[in-house]
Amino acid sequence: MFGSLGIQEMILVFLVILIVFGPRRIPEIGRTLGKALAEFRKATDDLKGTIEREVRLEELQKIAPAVMAPFEVVSRTEPETLSPAPVPDPPIPAPSSDDTPA
């Protein structure tokens, strides 16, 4: 999380903060920093989601003309050349003498 900061560097940073701000203001600074980081994460997530939605929308707009093209060729005023043959119902088998209850 802190990159290449080691324990010694973190202790040095903490001591400088302690000297500059004092022990009473450190919790307040921590809360403020935490809230700022949370808001930054939320803003970056929102931006990322918006960009992903825009990319998906653009892809759909590119695909839509290719999908709609075959439907524009079909005309309802032309007569049908081939009509599907009706499918007969399958025959119902007759009960055999073996199937009768005893």
C-alpha cells in the first residue's frame, strides 16, 4: 500500500506529523484523510462505471445496424413463396393386452 516505505521511514513520518500537528489533532487528521480517500475511491468507481457504460453503448450502436439490416430487406407486400407444411400430431399407441391390469 505504501510502496517502498519501510518501517523506519513510516516511523519518521509519524514522528514528524506528531511534532507538527500534536497528539490531539492526529485522530482528526486521520478521520479527514480517511473520508477524503473514501470519496476519491467512490468518484473513481463512478467514473470507471460511466466509461464502461459509454463503451458498451458505443459497441451496441455499432452492432445494431448489422443486426437490423436483414429485417429491412424483408417486405410484407411480397407473397410468401413457401408455406410450411402442417406437422401432424404423433399417433397415440393403442393399449395392448399386456398393459391391462390384472
